[in-house]
Amino acid sequence: PLSVLRHNLKVLFLFMSLMALMLYRKNSTLFLISQNHQIAGSAPFEVTWKKNKKRLSSDKKYRVVSQGSLTSLEIHTFESADAGEYECVVSNEVGSVTSNSVPPIFSKRIESSTVLLGNTVKLQGVVKGSAPISIKWLKDSKLLIDDDSSTFCHSSVFGLSFHTDRAVPPSFTKTLKKIDGSIGSNATLECRVAGSQPMVVSWFKDDKEIHSDDKYKLDFSESAASVTITHLDQSDGGVYTCRASNKAGENETSGTLTVKG
């Protein structure tokens, strides 16, 4: 009878389109959202979340939220052990449908790199997971914009390239040390400094600037800076400071010379 046919249509579980899983991350929590726009069928619906085919329940690690046609799974303190295949299953008494998604995980992480100033840097890695995946780059926890660099993403390979044309302030890779000298001999204090050129190196003894003359021989070549004090006497003892400066800033290092009789 027609009334029976209508009854069967009422409880039939129909999906006009498969559900799509979307995901995003906020701090240490990963959100997986299943938004089923076109579901027709008889309520009530039961929503189940699974990880690697095992059912998940709300606890300190997971929180399941369902509201209308929107259901989400919150994964708190997301870590590498949480990687896997996640499924959202929606069902009623006559059927079910499943949508799955794999959270992004880095199968190849970006590696630290050292380059010369003025060269182009290229950093890249490989990420796996369900598309679409949104990739953002940060430097010192600050989001980079397109004006700062050039980003690319081909299949699962993502990367960042930029030109190292920004000035780098001086930093000492080898600092001055305490040394001893004897009366009548020569003594050399040496340090090494890195940073953007042009760079100016100045020397001081007890906070008073010194220059190359018969007593002091100053040298700065490549990254090595040195001062040689000739024909030592007791008055040459003291604290010697090397100060390096460029347009990005300045830095200094100090060492003590002790003259013994």
C-alpha cells in the first residue's frame, strides 16, 4: 500500500553527498570537523569518531561535539603519537556513512641551515595528510608574509626561499681570553667576529681607545681581529676590549693582559 511505501521512505537513510572532514590547529589542540551539508533521513542520528578503526570517547584527550549538521573532534595536546587515520561515522537505524581524514604529519622535517650573507636560502620538507592542507611559515614565532619570502608547495613537498640581504649584527664566535706576558716580550689578543659588512672594529685599553702605532699593532682581516702589544712593560697590563659595529648594531668582548717581571 502507498502508506507502507511512505513509511519506508521516511526511515530510509539517504546521503546526497559524502561528508568532508576539515581540520585546523589552535595552540596544542587539533580540531577535526565533519560538516554534512546534505543528509536526508530519519532522526535520531548517532555520531561516532574512530582512530585507526577504534572508537573514541570523550575524555581528557578527546572531546566530541555535535551540533546540528556539524560534528567535531578536539584532540588536546596534539603530539606525534596522535597521528593516524580518523573517521567520523554517522548512522541511524537503517544505515551509516563514513568520512575519514589523516591529520598532517611531517615525514621530512626542515633542517637547520648556515649560509653566507647575500646568498639565497631554501628550506623545505615533506608533509602527509588529508588535503587540503594549509601551510604557514613563522620566524622567531612571527608569521612571515609574502613580502618577506617566497613559499611553494608541490604535492606533499613544501618550502620557503628568501634572500639573505638583511644586515646581521656583529657576534663574536671567538672571544678574548685572559693572557700573561713578560716584560720586554710581545703579546697578542685575538678574537673572531661574524656579521654583515661593512664592519668597523675598534680596540680599547681600560676603556680608552688605542690605535696602531709603535706600541700597538691592530689587524682585522676576514673574521679575525687582533691587537699586538710590543715591548711589554708593567704599564701595558690591563683590560683590552674589542668592539665591532655595523649598521645592524654593535658588540664587544674583553680580555685581561697580565705582565710579569
